[in-house]
Amino acid sequence: MTASVGDAELAARFLLEPEAFTEVHDRYYPAVHRYVAARLDSRDAEDVTAETFLIAFDRREKFDATRGELRPWLFGIATNLGAGHRRKEARHYRALTRLGVAPEPGEGPESRVVTAITARGTLAAALAKLPHGERDVLLLVALVQLDYAEVAQALGISPGTVGSRLHRARQKLAPILAQEARDE
């Protein structure tokens, strides 16, 4: 199977041939892991990422390609699994604030967020204080660059709710980011 196979075709195939799910894993594991690692420590990220794909495989028959792509579906599973780690996530951001240390940054846009968290302790502290719904939406947009419809699919909320949560998160972070810009 080539990487040019679309998600709908891949989903249809892994229903008939469960071993085809390997392509889903190979295609999306690095991105899901980077997203989770930016939110949790590396040990928990490995566990949550592995569990994400285990759950996705177990629930592959429930995936509906007419409702969206595999990518947001997987990020939704990862985000929901991360809900059990919300306290750890908040502690993780507070530790970044104190220590000035971040998880290994990956390549791409998520590395900018990880770098920003490392460089800006106040941003990490602000992320720790955001309500989990706002933080989930913000990080899915910032780390993974999902659009509103994909975030809505991932979290099982409406696109309007995505917009509202993102707007509130941005409003809360704007003064912090403005102060950081003035300090530079």
C-alpha cells in the first residue's frame, strides 16, 4: 500500500484486512506522538500514543469516513486519553515554567510551540491555568494545525464551540504574549 492512498480508502481496506491498519500507524504515529509528548512527559507520551493506536484498532469498525478523516479521529482519541493525565499535564507546564526545560521538539509547527513553552515560562504557566476544553482546542490548532471542523470532529463538539473556546483561550493568552513581546 502506498502513502497516496486516501483515508477513506484506507479505512475501507482495514475493515476487510485488519493488517492494513499498519499503514494508519505508520502514517500517523509520529504526529500523534509529537502532539502527546508536547502535552505530557515522554514516558506518558509513549504510553498514551500506543494506547491511542490500540483503541483505534479496536474501534476501527466504528470509524465513519463520511464524518471526517483518520487524522482528527486519532487526535481525538489521544486527547481523550490525555484527559486522564490532565493534572500531570498542568504539572508538566508548571515544571517547564520552573525549570525552563521542554520535551524534545520535533520538526514542524509543533516545535515552535514547544520552543515557545520552553522560552516563555509565563506562557507555560498560562497554559496550565487554561480550562482543559480551551487548552485542548488551542493545542490541537497550534500543535497539530487542525482546522475548526477537524478539531470539532476530534473532540466531538461543534465547530462553533471550537471557535468560542479558541477565542477565549486567545483572549486569556493575549496579555501574556503581549508582555513577552514587549520584554523582547
